[in-house]
Amino acid sequence: MNREVMCQEQKLTTNRVILMTAGTCKFHFDKVTVKAETGCLLFGFKDEIVRAEGTEGTEYIFISFSGTRSANIFERFGIEPENRVFDGFG
């Protein structure tokens, strides 16, 4: 985890899917803080403010995406700000 970058608040300009590959991390989104650990898949939404607070050895990868089908995908799989963390991907 690049602490210099992720410990700072940033506004997401696209949607983001994040896969935790090692360690644990708290992700602070606009109105909610979620804890993620190795194998968690979580989502950030366009225009949200996000900041990460990870432990030593925390690693994750992310993919940013946008487009007209994003809303359809979120709806189809029940992904929303209140339901953004999914376990069992690692």
C-alpha cells in the first residue's frame, strides 16, 4: 500500500473495485467506514471521498471503471454503498 497516496482523502472520478491481497485495512468512504482483509472484494463509487488506513504489510489492487453499464451491474449484483464488501475472493 502506498501510504503517501492512500492515507490522503481523494475523490473518486470513476467507480473502483478493490481486491485485498494481504493484510487488513479500513476504508473511510463518505458516510461509512468498512474493514477489509485478505480476500475481500469491495467497491467505491464515483464522486465518493475515500481514504485508506492499512496495517503494515497491507496490499491491494484496484480497477477503476465507468460507463453506462456500471449502474446495471451494480443493480444486478446488489452492490450499493450499504452493501459494498464481499468476502471469499482470496
